[in-house]
Amino acid sequence: MLLTLCLFLGSAGAIYFACEYFVNGVEWFGQKLKLGATATGTVLAAFGTALPESAVTFVAVIFGKTPEARDIGVGAALGGPLVLATIAYAVVGVALWYNRRQLQRTDRIIRVDHRRLARDQSWFLAIFVVKVGLGLVVFAFKPLLGVLFLAAYALYVWREMRSDDSAPEEEVLEPLKLRPKHAEPAWRWVVAQTVAALLVIAAASRVFVGQLEAIGSAFALPPHLVALVLSPVATELPETINALIWVRQGKERLALANISGAMMIQATIPSSLALFATPWLFDTPLIVAGALTTMAIVYLWWLFRRGRVDARWLLPVGLLYGVFAVLVAWHFAG
């Protein structure tokens, strides 16, 4: 048990340390590619950090030999968006509230393109409602619809890559951590830092999830409770930490762009894989996860559509994950 706790805490520390290098490297990567400022978060950062959990879903649904193993992949496809729509947004709100003085701000207003974020929420909501609806019905050609989710993500990436928005003046691009004395680091150093950090994040995330499952077993927690409630939090830890780091630097625009991009990936790519390889039918906990995620997104869409969001207004959405945990625990206890 002591070794498990050491590995648990050590892997969490490694994820945070690697995320510091990753967010720095991916900002330089976006600048080298001359991408729009927001596209760096929605496409590059989101794709990089979402890759490990998408790989977990791929292995579970494609190579899983039992229905239970494939159900893990379906659960991940629903659990990831729920964590991002609740806990990740709440973390941004808490971090901005806590770091207000350090950032020398007189208010707690989130400085982002509110209209763009509201549009992202509406995109996600439209896709997610279809995704959940498919989990409630049975028909022969359902697997073929997985292609539509891949097409939806391709369209989203195309739209984001065409964006030419620039970073606000107060968002200073820090020197590359591997070359702190170079004003314009070479391509090879940017790639090396970004890829190395991503590999550490992927490896440490796998260790973290494994130790979390071991802790659940040690405390005799039901396996389904660990898979549906605790594991999604662990797999979405890189995105949450990225957001925390960017908010601490006063770059909540990048933080929320990273979360929005990761949500779009989780709503499309893992879902398409699961549609290809599983019946994609939801039980009660998954239906609850879908309903609570929809509630969270509608609330966030309403907030950002108003055009002025106080960081404290993001905190209530985090409570929905607590509601999910209680309902799942009650379901399996019954």
C-alpha cells in the first residue's frame, strides 16, 4: 500500500511537472506554425493531451475480449466529457479567483472571447445530444454513423485552423524552457520539448490510473464505481492541470480553449471508435452521465452567451460531478 501511495503521488507530480513543459512547448509550436492563438489551445494542446485517453478507448473497444472490457471504453467516452464540463471548468474558476491578486486584477471577470466559447458549447451540445440519443436506440446501421463523428471533428479542426486571432498583449510568450536564453528557439528544440513532455504525461497518466484502481481495490470500492467515477477524473488530469497552469499565468483564454478542444475530441473520436466496435447501448449510470453533461453544457452556453462571466460562476458546475458520483454509488449499492 505504501508503494501504491508513493507511485500515486509521484505520478501526479510528474504529470504536473511535464504539463509545465508541455504548455510552454505547445505555445511555441503554435507560433512556429503561425496558428491563431486560440487554435493552439483547441487543436494542438487538446489533441496532445487527449491522445492517451483516446488510445485507452481504442484498446478497450477494439481489442477487448469481453463485453465488460468494451464497456470500459464506452464509459470513458461518456465520462471524459462529463469531467471536462464540470470539474475542469470549476478548476478554472477557482484558480482565477485564487490568483486574482497575483495577476494584479481588480475583478474576477474571465477575459476570453465569450461569443466564440458559446459557439463551441453549442457545437459540442449538438454533437453530444446525437451521441447520447444513439445510446438509447437499436438499429442495424448504427456502426456506420461513427464516420459522421469523425467528419464532425475534422470540420471543427478545419474551422479552428482557419482562425487568425492573435493573443492579447498581456499574454507574454515565455522563453522555451529547454532554451531559456534564446529569443527564437530552433524548431528541433520546440519539437523535442513538446514531444518529450507529452510522452511523460502519457506514461505518468497510465501509472496514475493504475494506482487509482489499486487504491479502489484496497478500500473495497466496486470496480464499476472506480471505472465510471474515479478513472475519468484521472484520465482527464492533464487537461485540468494544463488549464490550471495557464490560468496561473493569466492565460484563461488558452485554458478554456484547451478544455473546449478536448471536449470536442472526447465527443467525437472515442465515440466513433465505440460505435464501430460495440452495440453503443447505455445503462442507467451512462444515461445519468449524459444527462448531467448536457445540463452542464447548457449552463456554460448560457453563461458565455451573456458576454460577461465572473470566475465564481463556474464553481457550481463542478457540483454536478459530485451529484453523478452519489447517484452512481447509490445505483450500485442498490
